Amino acid sequence: MPLHEFRLEEFCRENQIACYLPLKKVWKTLSQTHNGKRYRYPREVLRPMFPSYVFAKLDADKRALLFHSNSVTRIIGVDDQAHLLEELTTVRKLEQLGLAQELEFNSTIKEGDKFFIESGPLQGTYGWLKKKGRHFVWSVEIECVGTIVKATIDPLEYKMRKA
């Protein structure tokens, strides 16, 4: 179901169901035909940060209603609500960072030095230092909702400690 996340978010809004669809910017190549000649051009679009996932707060009635949207194949329950809220807070911070710069998402964790961010825009999150670049630029990986997000940060903007 391609991009049903947007349809589901709209359905939730229309039915007063609290939901959250984290988005990221991606570049997509579009094509257009004009006078028989095909033109291709890049365009920045918003796509779900986690394909096939929309986070929602549901009771039994809203859960049943959600299946009527024709955009849901299954609902995953969460036992540890507090941990999920912490991770969604990290997702929100990464989403805001991703709207300002390009982020790369990977589903596997790579080895590296682990650190904890004590202050700055990503405060309260753990990451792995992947590469120290010139001119105070670090390539880091931040863990969130079982996914690794790669970003480039200025370490002078953050207070970090080794975890």
C-alpha cells in the first residue's frame, strides 16, 4: 500500500484520533513531456520516516474504527508506553533536524564509540561516533525506534559524554 500512511493520517484527523506520522525530506526525480520531448528534474518531497508506520493513541472503539480506513493491515500494541514516548520524543527531534538537513536511514547498527548527548538539539539521546571530519564536523549515528539515523553535526553545539 504505497503512501497509505498519508491517507491514514488524514483518516485519523477526520475521526479525532490522536496520531503522529514522522516525515523526512527526500529527493525524487520527476519527468514531464513537453512538445514531445521528455524533461527530468529533481524535486524535494516529504515521505514517511518509517514506511508503513503511523503512531496512534487508541482505545477499543478507535481501534475498530481504524480498520475501516482501508489503510491498516495490522495494529501493533505497545507494553512499555513510557519507553515509546521517550523514543517518539527522539523521533520528533530527528524529524526537526531532518527538515533542516538531509538524513540517511539504516536499519542495522554499526560498531563505533557510543555517547550520550546531555545538551543541544538532540539532548537525551544516544549515538555512535562514526567519523571525525575536519573543521569540527562529526558524522554520527543516532538510534531511534530500532532504526539508525546518520547525520553530520558540529560537536561544539552539543555537550556529550561517552556512554
